[in-house]
Amino acid sequence: MSTSKHHHKAGTPHIIETSGPDLSHGHDLIPAKDAARYLRLSSSTMAKLRVYGGGPAYFKLRRRIYYDVADLDEWISCRRLESTSDRSK
């Protein structure tokens, strides 16, 4: 399997699998483990977010979970707060 590294806004590299058929249809997809690393969350937290909801949108392709980097960026941006009173919104 070949991989390529991409750098995003935070300068954090992530891996995109490039072997096998292209199932991404133009999305910048990364495996669940790399998505957790990208968000600085544990893999188990990401799994719980998939089960209980509240996490970023994901794709299930064959039997593997992938995230679009744009969805990860949007999800984390929606959690930006400027004060503790922002939580009530």
C-alpha cells in the first residue's frame, strides 16, 4: 500500500491511502485512526462519537471508516468558544 502525506492548516500531516480503487469521489479522505490524531482525540473517543452521535460526519467504505478532512475542520470550527457563556448557545 502506498501512502502520501498532506499538510493542512495546523501543519499536521495526515496519511491518505492510495492503493486499491479510488472510492473517495473527490473527497480528501483519511482513515479513522489518522482522523483521531488530526483532531488530537483518542481512537476510542472517535468510536464513541460515531456510536452516540455528535462527532464529525464519516464514511463507511467496505468495512473501514474514513473522514473527509473538510468535515473534520468544519466540526472542530463549530466547537470554537470565546467564553464559558458560549456553551449555552
